[in-house]
Amino acid sequence: MTIFRCGFDEGKIGEFMATYYPVNPELLGAAPYELMQCAACSLVYQRFAGCDRLLLELYGQWIVDHSRPEEDAAYEADVSDPLRSRDGHEILVAADFLRTSPERMTVLDFGMGWGLWARIALQLGCRSYGYELSEKRVAFAKSHGVEPLRAEELGAPMFDFINAEQVMEHLRDLRDTAEVLARSLRPRGILKVSVPNAERAPAIAAELKAGRSKGTLEQLMPVHPLEHVNSFSRRSLEVLSEELGLHVVRPGLTQRYAFLKRRASIALSNPRRTFKELVRPVYQYHNRRNIYLWMQKDG
């Protein structure tokens, strides 16, 4: 069901496109910005998600990323001290939940970017794989020991944990990709999904339709034209999990603090950072801006 439709060069969407991207929005005139909502699961998605050529231009030219890991202080701090990092804590919690150790885990960082999560997993002893479209980023991660995979190599049940951090909202072939990731899990393996909370997507569509939206980045973020082509609610993710034959699980409160079993996993000399790491295991499940779920395969 269509809940909003306009041209990429019309109204507030047109204004947003003209100011956000370095291209004339009239170039997208062949298809509209159209928000659809699934009646069964409440997922809001963009009917026009772009062809291969457009996506290459979008992520390769329109979105200019000049950042490099060596220029990112936070990145460098995490890879130099993985036990105290957010990602390191998550991996230790996963190992505890699965009743194993990182050294016995095989993991995949799907849509790994510059490979931060994958590198931390490797440093903690995991066999670490990564998948990424950017050849430059794949080469960088490979140079640091991460084993890159191509799309056609996915699908065999080999992973104990798959990290999909801020990735699923960008996939135009959501269902097909999700099915491949589910098949890639070993029995009891976990697919972790973290996405923007788009519970308000229908309300945003209604505001656009009524002409009440200001069309700012903050307002449109859950339904960001061309980029957030899937706008998830908790319900839509739960339905997706069921359709994949997975079930949503949540580590117990004690398990969420499994990283404390490791010495030097908390920076006691940095009270602010310590506070964040102690609050995160609870807060990440109640964050209104983000949805964080583990989907587990039977085994």
C-alpha cells in the first residue's frame, strides 16, 4: 500500500534532494519517491530503490567519504584496546551466551566498512570474515588479517555470529539478502541486526502528504530518500525473523555484563567511558532512536 508518493524534484523531498546531494534531482525523474507499507508486518519501504548504476553513483560519488581509519581517533583507540571497546564487549557477551569462547567462534562482519568490528573480533581470537562492496575498504581490512568474502561465497552454515550494524536499512534486496545470512548461520548461530528506529515512518509519510513536514535531515532520516530504503519497526524485524526461521533472543542481564569477567575490560581511569559501557547493556535495548535485536537459529 502506498502511503506517500511524489517526484524526487517535488515539494520538501525535492528541496531536500537539491541541498543534500550534489546532483539535480530532476535526474531521478524516471521514478518517484514512493513509500509503501506492508500490511502484514508494518515495514515501510521505498518502492524505487535504484538500479546498480544509480547505487554505484550514490555510494561512490554523491556520498563523499573522506574519512580514513588512521584519521579517526575513536577507531584507532578501539583497535589498540579491543577489550575495552563496545564491539569487543559485544563479542564477549555473544561468546558467553553461546557458551563458548571467542577463540572457537567464526564470525562475519556484513557491510563491514573499514572493518572495525571484524578487526576487533580477530584480535579477541575469532576467525573473522568481512563482506563489503568497496574494494578499497576490503583491501584495507584484508591487510589487517580480516578474511574477505564475496556475495557468492555466502550461504553455507559457517558462522556463529553475524554482525549487521546499520546495514539492513540500505538493502534493496532485503529478503534475499536476509535469507542468505540466515542460511550462513551455524545451528544456534546469531544474526545481530542494528537499524534506525523507524516506528514514526507512517507519521512522517502523513506529514509529507499533508504538507506539514519541514523536510529536514533529522525529520526525514527514518525514510531517507534512496538510502534508508527499508524503515523498520520492532514488529517488522520480529516478523522478518520469523519468516527466516529464526527467533529473537535477548541475553540475560548477567550475560550482558559477561565482559566484566575479563581483566582490564573497563577503563577505570576514564569514568565517563566506564559509565557508558556499564549503561549500554541495558540502554541499547531501550534506545528510542535505534533497534537492536539478536535473531538465533535453532540448533
